[in-house]
Amino acid sequence: MAANSDLIEPYILQNFSFDRLPSSVKQALGNSEKQWDSAVLDYSLSHQLRWKKNLVRKVIRDGLQYYTQLLQYSRTHLMMYPYHLSDVFVVELKTTPYTYYHTVLCDMMKAEKSYDSLPNFSAGDCLNCLGIGRNQYIDMMNTSKSTGSWLSRSRKDPKTLLPKEPIPLTKMEYWWMVTIGYVTEEDIKLCSLEEHDMIDQLYDGGTTVVGKLDKKVVESLYAKNLVYFTVPIADEDKIYVPPLEGFVMNRVLGDYFENLLYKIFVTIDAHTSVKDLASLLRQDPQLVKDAVSAYCRLGYAVKLGTEFLPAEEEWHPTWVAHVTALAARNPSAAGAAKPTKEESSENAFFESFNEGGRSAVKRIAFMFDSTLTAFLMMGNLSPGLKKHAVTMFEAGKLSDESMDDFLKELDGSNVLHEGEAQTYFEHAVILRDTVRYLRWNPALSLPGSDGKGLGVDLLRCESVNSLDSATGARVLQKNYAVLVTMAPLARETRSVISCTPPHLGPSIPEMSSTWFKLWLYQKLGAGPPSMLFITGARLDAVPEVFVNFDTVMITASSNETHVVSTGCLLLTLNEMLCHSPVLVQGYSRFELTAKVYLPFPLPDDLFEETPPERSRPTTPETTVPVDGEETLTSTPVRGQRKVLTAPVDLLLEQSEPLLEPVDIEIPGQGVTGHETPALRDGWAAQCRSLCQLECVKRAFQEFDLVHNCGYITLVRDHAPGAPKPQWTLFNITFGLPLFDPDVNATVRGEIERKQLLAEDNLRELTKSHRKEALELLNFVAEHQHLPLEIDPLLPPNSHSTPSPSQTLISIDGCISAAEV
């Protein structure tokens, strides 16, 4: 079934009988009608389809039998409760969300499964219904294990440890609908007079808006499992996803509904209706409504237009009192009296949306990877920062409407000066400065900004790449004027490919692969000695080109990078070659290791050999030579610190300190962040010295480093017989750097000075992207093992790095086949 699901899915959804199937589909099923019936049943169960309207009714004639199987299947696979089938599950199967998750947790505890085995959305729904999260589950497991005698394996029944009724539904909204469930005579006897009257009312009037009824009585009937709720979503409804609070981060199951929920997370915005969203995703509109309804039920999304109680409607006094109390505690809460613009950032969002404000135009998409969210979550920087980090990771998107609060949390980050915590702090500060600089900056001359600048959405590359290519392209074209990718991306992360909108960053993901380095060295006629070994190669001795090196850098095709000593190279390399091709590069000799980063684009005057007069620093300093020029400082002054000089996601040795010490300040909330950064004297001198290197000059000639942004990595090498160390160009990384304040400030300054985001520049950038991508892909096709072949076992939107047809060696940019 799994291998043929994409082939047969359209025919199942169109209710094709076996006789009507094309011959190719019949052949894939072994010309067996039983196989077709089995495939229909499996698909219907896994997608929680309704019996009446679908083909499964011809496979299983009894609807109740089918729903019983569906209930068992959903429990076994730990799927989220199928709220779209509540009318059947509650009334016919007598299974409410409470009883469903009660049984799921009992089964998990009996099987001694960990809490992490419960998928994210199922865990969140279970938390809402039973109030059982990770800590409560662990406590119950420990209680269950400690109850029995040490001589006996008997344990306490998990049912006795679970809540006897659902917890109060705190996320219930006035616009939800309530329907009577399965009620027996015994239930009626246990009801109060008010509950009895409401049951009669629901029987007579049918499904009713919750806000028309007594809130306390509705909650009481819910606690007794006598009613169930529907969260209505219409075609024209629009939703907003605020920062996630209470989201349970366990695991991803990969079922149809969960996949759709994650696709909607990264796709939805407050200006797209549910109907348009379904069209954008090419999904069944009712299925998208079910997913959006689940978001609102879990409290992960807000339906626009429900923030305030409509004055033209008559609401029950208990609801009026409830929303009045909410307004007193939190003026931005749904249902509150309409606030003023100054009261909160969330209110300001609703005001700007309702008034057709600037939020409706296209935006800048700042592309990041999961490493950045890990820094924000692990750094213990600010109490309120975690919810934003969780949203960035799980939803894959942090919208401009949430950016004011996000920047406020970054402003309040704890200043940390020790170990990894300092790294997290530095990245948070650079991220804050970058977002603040790009966001609503009128000086950037963005297309479609009308001189006012554009808002910024943070998008996770992995989430965008999880969409199929066509859907991802539609989403980006609809919502964004330009993409800006952070640099460096984690090595396992594929950058997003986009020509429309233009993309400030790598043109294709292969620009971060091992192939790019070989192509780079060939174009420049420079670079460290490098060898790309084929999978399965076995070495008896260290290759001669690496004998004089103390350390080498090893990069597998999976993009795992390590720096190892030459003495350990043989063992490590032979082990890695069992699984994938490996690129080995000479890294340091004679215990001399240093890296430096040259940002681009750069001010034009830095390419002049004679620098303008500058005042020299008065603090004592040691210097590091750059082709004989002593310009790079390394001694900190009291009260200052050295800046980070290496991308933290590379497992490299720390570079020698090459930059002047700088202070990182936390500006006040009133700072706009639109000021153009200025180059410090010491930093400008360093860049000017590096610009005189022949390999750097050639890089600017061969690559478009004027219309794009990023940085060049240079490594200091002292070749045998050479009179002094020389700088060797090691790599070029495209994107907006986030790992170093000086590199970041230089790039931000040049984005404005050279108008990189202006329409003319972006047009030239797109042309150069296409040219460079074509050249690189031709280079790969020339040397790869199977030209342009895609592994059929890989998911449709996944990509693997092509393997070389033979081991390649690069010496000073000359690439040839090598004997191993």
C-alpha cells in the first residue's frame, strides 16, 4: 500500500470501483480486487474518512463496524481524536475526547511506553482534556510501578490513576457550537435542574452557540461527558497564529492530519482566508477547515473577528461577565471590550488588520534553520523567549505581528559571559539587530514598499522545504517581496530555491555542498589541497598531499564536518567511506591555525591599496600578519570581550582572535535599529588588507559578490619552503551572517549603501543566481556517478548529494582523477 499510495489515492477519493481503474493501476495491485479493497480500507482508516460519502462503504457494508475499526486504528496509532466525526464517535460509539485519551493513556502505561511516544498534537489535545502532561505522566508511571510488592509483578490499574472526569475547558470560546451527546436515563437522574433544562433545550433546538447559554451549566455538562463542542470554520474566515504557549514538543507521527497541520502552520497568515488557503495548498477545503478548527480548539490560533463580543447579538450574562473579567486581566483577550492602539502589541495588530494597515502588503522573509531556534531555547536568555523559539521551530514561522514582542524579549536577554551561554547571547543580540534593521526600514528601497519599508516574517528553511515545490513557490510568491537567508545554515539544512521572489543568499542548496568547494577552487585556481573520495574506497596510507599537515578537515556527503589530526585520518576516513563519499582538505600545518572572515559586499575604498588616514588605537595590542601587514588586533581591553570569530555550527578548532574587542550593548525599547552601521578602524583595516590578496580579488571577479551578500572564509597556511604564512581562500558562504557582530554590521551597512534590496539589484542578482547555479550543476553532472538520477525510495521533496564517479583531487584549483 505504501509504495502505491500516491498512485491509487486519486482513484479512492473519486470513488472508483475496481472495474473502472486504469490497467496500470490494476497491474500495480496485482490485478486483484481484494488488494484494491484492502488498499481502500487502509487509506480510509489512516485518513479517518467518513463512511457515508466515501468508497469504503462498498468495502465494509456496516457503517458502525467501520467506525469501530477506525476507533481502534486511531487509538493504536496514537492519532488525534477525529473531531470531524464527533457526531458518530460520541453518539454511536459513546466515545468522547475524554474517554478516547483516557483509553490511550491506559494502553500506553500498560505497555510502559514513554510520554514522548505520544505525537505533538495528540499530546496537546490530551493535555487539554485530561490535564496530563509529561510530569504528570511520569508521576503516574512511577506510582504504578511502586504499588505492587517487590516479589510480585502486579501493578496498580492505570485507570485508577487517571482523572475521573475531563478538566475544565479553559479554551472554550463564545462562538463555539455545543451539541447534546449520548445521554441515558441514569445520566438525567444525576443532573441538576439547570442541567436538565439545558439538555431539554439542546434536544429541542439542536446545536446551539455556546455564548447563548449559561457558561457554568455548559461546563458542568461537559464535565459529565453529556455534550460535545464543534469549532465552526467558514470559507471566508481568517486566522492568526500567535506565539505558541503550552505546545507539547514530543515527536512527529507523520499521519495525514499532522502533516496538514504543519503545512498550514508555515502557510497561514492573517490575510488569507481558509478558502484561499485550501486553494494555495491544493487541498480539500473541508479538510483544511477541520485542521484550522483543530488549531482554534487547541488554542494555537485565533479566528479573526472573534476578538470582541458582537454588540448586535444577545449573549448570556455569564459570558458577558466572563469576558469583562478577561478584559480586566488582559485587554488583548478574545471577547474583551475594544481596546486602544496603545494597550498592547497584539491589539495593535488587530487594529492594523481591521483598518487595512501596513500588515497587508508583502513582506521580507528571513530564512533561518533549526540551529537558531536551539540557541534561543537553550540559552536561558529570557523567560518569555521560549514561546517564540517553540513557535519558530514547530510552526516554522514567526509573523511580523509577533515581532514587537519578540524583539522586546531579545532586548531583555540576560547578559551572559561564560562558555556556550555567551555564544547563545551573542547570536540573540545579532539576530535582534538584524531583524530590527530589516523591518520597516524605509532606507532599503524594497520593491512594493512605497518608501515605508516592509515587515519581516521569520521562516524556517526545513518547514518551507517540507512543502512540495509547487506549493512552496506559490506561498513565497504570494506573501513575500524578497527572501534573505541567514548564514551559515546548518550543514544538513537545504536552502530554499527561489527566483520569484528574489533571494539574497545561496542560489541552490548545492552551494553549501562538498561539490561547491571543488568548483570554487577550480574557478579561482586556488584553495587548500583537497580530495573527494568515492564511497567504498579504502586507504592503506595517508595521501601524500596531506602528509605535511597537522590537521585536516573531513566533510561527509551528509555534511558532517570534523577537524582531525593527520595521525587519526586513516582510521576515521576508512570508517566514513563505508557509508558515503568524503571530502578531505588540508587545514593546518606546524601547529599554525587561524581563520578570518571577509564579508561582502564591501565599501569600494577598501580595495584601494593605500588606505585613507585613520587614527591608530591607543590600547596595547598584539598583531597577526596578513601578507606582511600587521593590522589585526587580538588583545582585549579591561571591561570588554573578544567577539566570536567562528560559525558555531562548524566543528572546527577555535580561530586565533583576529578582531578588536567590542562591547555588545542592549539598546532601549525606543531604538529603531535602522541606523547604518559604521566600520570600526581596526576592522576596516583588516578588511582592506584581505582585499589585496590575489585569491580574494579573483573571487570578486569570478563570482557576483556585489549584488549578493555573505562572507569569505580564509585559512592561514604555511607551506613547506615558504618564507612566511599565506592566507588561502577556503570557502564562500552566501547569506546574511549571524555569527559575528562585525561581519554582520558590515553586511547590513552595505545592504543599504549599495541598495541590495532595490529592484534593479535584485534583477541582476537573479540573473547571476541562474548563471552560477547552471555552472555548478554542469560541474557536478560532469563528475557525478549517475547523472541527474533520483533515488526512487527517497521522499518526493528530498534530495541527496550526488556521488563522484571517481576519486578527485584538487591542487591549486587543478582538478584531476586520483588513484586510491
